[in-house]
Amino acid sequence: MGETMSDYIKEIRALIGSRPLILVGSAVLVFNREYEVLLQLRTDTGRWGIPGGAMEPGESFQETARRELLEETGLHLKRLKFLEMVAGEEYYFRYPNGDEIYNAIALYACEYWEGELKMNDGESKDLRFFPLNSLPSLTERQKLIINKIKDSGFLPEFRHINLNVIMECAEVLELQRKSYKIEADLIGTDEIPPLKETFEQLQDCGETFIGYYMEGRLAGALSFKKEGKVIDIHRMMVHPDFFRRGIAKKLIFQLEQIGYSEMLVSTGADNKPATKLYEKLGFKRQNDSVVGNGLVLAHFKKRQG
């Protein structure tokens, strides 16, 4: 988080010099679709940091966050999620010119935004998205702020789903009905087994499920069976509320981590988004087949390496 020398702050500095000042403001952890975090290389410190700044008289914390991000990055923030208020000794900072501050920061996260990155106000040397596991050198207070997001529940996570837990099974059942309804519309038939599956049938399917959770919701899931080193994907489901977020791709990548020699998957031949996805991910289309209800299935195979 950086602090613009607004007229208000300049007036205070003129009175107190470089003595410690309690500075109230907002900072925003902005994420792209790959959940990389936006950092700003600041001109005043020469260090990477989190966009944000000091509150102007009469502003709310959220207004400060939106104004600062627009000024510093050119982005219009849409939906902000408040994470936490942070303050204390660990948020002390001394600028190269000797000015001392103690930050009291309203911390937000945002994944829904519009615009293109622009360095508008002279505060930035660079603006860039970084993976959370490959961040540049940060100050201790910036590290503390980044760590807040890891404990917030905001970031998506993969979890194995236990169908013997009633609520988890119910989530999967709801997800697959919404997901496969979209596929049914694409291929022109609702004769898709998961659409007609009961709670008990789902629990008895014998498949292993991996879920992708966003903000506590089951946004997507896949199921598979593994024999030796052959993985057979039985279901690939993404909730319509989370389309075009790369979730199916992420689920496949996650599944690949368990190791395999061959990976198999099938989908309706007329489900063009799915067939294009599998081809893009390195699957090779095999012979199509027709099931009893006349549905044409496209079969795909991917070999490791």
C-alpha cells in the first residue's frame, strides 16, 4: 500500500514534519482469472507493493479503495469483498525521505473489475500480476497483508468430496443437474444419466470426486475411476454461475498431479465447448459411439508425456 501526498496530508506534514503519523486508508488485493495478484512497483519506495492509499476527508473506506485503484491502476473495481482491518506495530513504515507512518488499513479483495492497466498518476514504475507462489521481494508489512488473503476463504481451493456426507453429496447433485442441463440444451437431448440420477445412486457410483470451491461454494467438480495408471474421467461439471473461469481446465490439471499413463474422457459429440476444451488440453479424439438413446458420444484419450 502506498500513500499519495494529498493536500490534506501535506498540510499535516507541514505541521509535524517527519514525525510518526497515523494514516488511515484502504488497500485492495486485485486478482485476475488465474488468481494472480496485482502488485505495483512504486516510485517513492522502489519496492513492489499492494495498490491503495490514504483516505480523503469525507470518504468511506470503500470509496477510498475504488478511487485509489482507479488513480493508480486504471481499473474500475466492481464487487469488493471486505477482508479485515489491519493495524499495529507491524504496520509501521519509514519512507526514504524520513517520513514515518503507522498504517490503519481496510483490506479488500476483488476479482471482478473492468479496464486495462494504466500507470496514471506517476506513483507506479510498473503494474503486474504475480502468482501467489512466485512473488517479488516485499516489505514485511506487505507480506503480512498478502498472508491475510490465504486465511480469508476468498481464494479458490480443491478438496476431495465425501459423498457419504449428506451435505457434500447434496451439493454435487445440485451442481450436476445445473451443469448437465446446459449440456442437454447443447446436444438437444435430456437423456443424460446424471440428470436423472437419484441421491442414493450418486452415493453408490463408486467414483472419486474432486471439488473446486470458490468463496465457500462448489463451483465445479470432476469424478473419476483409476485402474493401474489409467484414469477414466466420468463427470466434468461447472456451475453456470462460474462459467468462463477456466475451472474445467484447472480440475484437469489438478487430476494430472496424481500421475497417470492414460487419461480417458467422453462427452456429447455436439457439446462443442467441451470437445474444444479437451482438444486444447492435449486429448486426442478417438472413435465416436452411439448409446442406446441415440446420443452420440465423442471419446478422448491423453497419454502422459
